[in-house]
Amino acid sequence: MKPGSLARVVLAAASILVQLSVSTVAQPAASIDRLAQEPAVKSALATARASEQQTLDDQIRFCEVPAPPFMESARAELLRKAFAGLGLERVRVDRVGNVLGDRPGASLHPHLVVAAHLDTVFPEGTDVHVRRRGTMLYGPGIVDNCRGLAVLVAIVRAMGEAHLQTPGTLTFAATVGEEGLGDLRGVKALFAETLKDQIDRFVAIDSDGANVTPRAIGSLRYRVTFTGPGGHSFANFGVPNPANALGRAIAKIADLQVPGDPRTTFNVGRIGGGTAVNAIPAEAWMEIDLRSSDSRALKALDARVQSAIDAGAVDENRRWGRQGVSVSRTLVGERPAGQIPVDAPIVQAAFAAGRAVGLNVVLAEGSTDANIPLSMNIPAIAIGTGATGSGVHTESESFDTTDAWKGTQNALLLTIALAR
């Protein structure tokens, strides 16, 4: 979950929370406060704080191994070794590249999966060296999602050192394909194949901030291609131009008015085509991202965008009085929307765990690995890692390590609570 390309929107938490009765909120808070005082849990929380430097070292170590889209295997191997070294059982890599390790409980259920994604938005060749300056860490992906991976490993470490047993079973997962055109392929495979019909609850640890996300933003992503005869820029002037059609379509899309509630957005993220400045291109393309937390609003936006795309080709052909440009589109990403009520036990537990470790947890909405279970009506949330980051999805991405241990403790306590 992240700002910009994945559009985190912090909701008006206070106004929503007042809809909950004092008793429904107080009950999980009191339960988790008691849980935090159990000797083994206290020991695990103390370990999480005392070993924060190891967590930061892991964060840097993971981040300095590139994990471009569809090329996560080298970083995945680090997580596989970490899981195995910390004693998880059945450590394995599934068909799509997810790394999994189990921590059996007294029973198979409730079966909680805690996940963090391996991939970044940065292409192959990006300099991923991490720089330190005081309390700050700088490097592409240092927040999203190297911090999430480090916290995932820290949970395993703390529970192991405290010899903590849980009633339910835990599976820790480092997933592929969360970013961009990865289209959530990792978590989709978890629910459709690897752990099909086995998961009772799901938590995604993603990016920074003290937040809980029970509302998943759905998205549709298209690659749209305009084609035409092409030709010499002077000799063939007057031939319908795919680049012009692309521009006409983008202009129409840019003028669309979209609802603010539910928040609904569009973005033309990439464009390309052509061979030379003095050649009419035979092809021009764009990639476009459409989002909304409401499936009906997303469907309505999709219809309007498709009309704008078709109109771009029609208007270009009409301009030159001949047919020449045609358009096709390919759906390259589809993330379902979904949500659970704010008073659902898993959401209340997230607020209570945050309060127990001194974090002011706020509600958010976002597009994360949790989209898939939420769309399947499986209790699921995404949580931030507690500390503060900036410049997410840019090469100047940074992470402030100040009191970062609180976020680790928060994720740990929530994991223990949900495995009961």
C-alpha cells in the first residue's frame, strides 16, 4: 500500500470510529492488553525492541538485492534462507515464486497468513545501494517493501526466541507480483492454488505508517495500442497518425470528471511508439490505470474511458477524411475491490494492538495483497510498518528509523492475537 501509484488515502478515522459503540472497541482492547502481559508475549515484544538493529540490517540487506517486476528470485532466496534459519517448517517456493514457511499451532485453525511483498517498482539496472544519514535510510524500495519484509522476519525471530506457542497455525509468506503489472499474481496464487481453502485470516505488511486498511481499492489496467499505415512525415502527410489518435484519446480522458466519494481515479502512466521524428508512426501505445474502492464506480469509469479511447481513433480518421487508424486494448491488470466493516474483529484487533504498543493507528484504503482475500470475503487487512517513510516509488525513497521498533511490536502483537 503506498501513495501515488497505489493511492493510499487516509480516511476520516475519527468520524468512522464514533459509529462504533464503546463496548465493542473496549472488548478487543482489553483482551489484547491482557495478551501483551502474558510472559511469553512480553518476552517476544521485548525481543522485537531489543533486536531492532537486526531488523534494520535485514531491511538494508534485502533492499540491496534487486527485485524488479517479474525478477524477484534473488531477493526471494534471501527470504527463503531467513525463514529456514529461524526454524520455520516446510519452507518452500511455490509455482509463481512466493516464499512460504509455516509455524504450526496447537491446531490447524485459525490459519493466519502474514505476508509482505518482495517486488519493487524499479526496473532492472536501478542502483539499489542504501545510504545512511543519521536516523535516515535512503534507497529505492527501502520503505516499500523492504521494511515490510524485515518486519515479517522480525516477527518470526521474536516468536522463536520467546518460544511462543499459538493456538492457531501461522504461515509467513513473501509474495511476488504485488507492484504494477505483477497484477497480484503472488497472492492470487496463494488463494487459488498454494493454500487454496486453507486460509482463515490474512494480514499484509506493506510500506510505512501506523495504519490499518480494511477497504481495498480495485483497479483495471490496460495497454492501449493505436495502429496505422505509417509513412514519411512529408511525403505521406495526411495519413491518419496513431500518435495523434493517442493524444486525442488522452485529452478526452484527462477531461473526465470522476467522483470524490467513492474516490475514483485514472492515470495514463506510460506512453510510447514511433521510430523517428520524421516518420509517421505505425504504432502508438499507452498504459492506463483506473481505480476505485467501489466496483460500480470503477465499472462506470471503465465504460467512459473505453468510449474516449474509441473516439480518439474516430476523430483522427475524421480529421483526415479517411480510415487508417484502428485501436486495440489488452487488460494487463485487474485487482478486485472489497472491504470489511470497521467493527470487524480483525480491524478492532489492529487498533487495539496499536494502542497497546503506543501507536495511533488510523484507517486507510489502498491496493495491496489484501485485495484478494477481501474480495473473497475472507477477513483481511493491510497494515503499515509504523515508522515514517517518504518518496515512495521514487529513487529518493527514505525511511526514518526513529522508534521503528514500535511498528515491529505492533505487527508482532497483532499476529499473536489473530493466531487465536
